[in-house]
Amino acid sequence: MAAFALGVLLSGGLVFAVTGPDSTERMADQLRTQAALRDKTQIKDLTALARTTRDWLAPVLEGLALAMPDGDAAAGPAAVTSADVGEWREAATAAVASFADPPSGETATNVARSSLASAVRQLATTVDAYAAARDLRGPSAASALERAARQRSDALFTWSVGATALDAVNVEAGYGHQHVFLQAPPGDGALTPDTEPEGHHP
């Protein structure tokens, strides 16, 4: 009996040694777990940053919508002062700075962050382009305003791509739907949020 028990123990230990996780696998599992937890934190922080940035950019977009109605300079721009443009630049510059030195995360989170950061830079360029157009006259001014309007459309589309990716990673992380989209003119081509309730997890 003693010999039999010893044989069972030895054979069991041999099976575990063959089939059980080795130190490399355990370490890999631990690293994956740590990466998932780190990514969840980054997703939460990125969503908060996106909401703050959206609030910063809201008055900029409202002003540009008056200055370049629906992206059409011929529609009759509203009066905009140099002080208005200066405030837009300050807001856009702050938004750009908030995305500086991004942390490295999982691929999907990096895509969401990079898209949002690119959109913010494009919008800052839009403000600069509009400011330069204000100093021009005649056909040159109209052409410059048209380019600025196209840049704005590109910025809004890029943000919508990032916002869609951000929504997806939030759902995957268990936070539910998070819709952090900028207001875009109708027919501008930007992606729009789905109809799922905010925070809902399917």
C-alpha cells in the first residue's frame, strides 16, 4: 500500500509537472492581468479627459459655426472680433497640451487617444487658418475660409472616429457606453453616437 501511495504521488507530481503552468506562463498571465487593469485605468482617465476637452472646445466650435456657417463662407459669416479668435486659440492650445506625453496603453486605447489628439491639433490649425483668412480680402479670403472650413470638417470627423473607438473600449472594459462626441454640422460626414443609453453595458 505504501508503495502504491508513493507511486500515485510520484505519478501525480509528474503529471502536474508536465501539464501545470510553468513560471513563464504564470508570469505571462500576471503581466496580462496587470496590463488589463492598467488599461482600464487609462480608459477611465481618457474618457474624463475627452469630456473636459469637449467642454473646452464647445465655445470654439460655436464661434466657428457663426464665422463659417455650415462650412460655407458664402452663407454670411457673423462678426467675429480679434478677442474672440484669441480666446479660441487659448482653448485650442490648452486642449492640445492636455494630450501631450500620452501613456502607452493597449492598442485599441491608443487608437482612441491618438484620434482624439489628432482632432484637437486639426482644430487648432483650423483656428489659425481662420485667423489668417481674416487678414485677406476678396477671392483670397474666400479661398482661405474654404480651406479653414474643410480643416474643421476633418477635425470633427477625426474626433468622431476617436469618440467611437473610446465608446468601444469603455464597453469592453465594463464601463458601458460613453458618448463623448463634438457637435458637427448636419451632413458634415462625422460619425454619430449609437442609440445605447449612456453607461449601458450590453
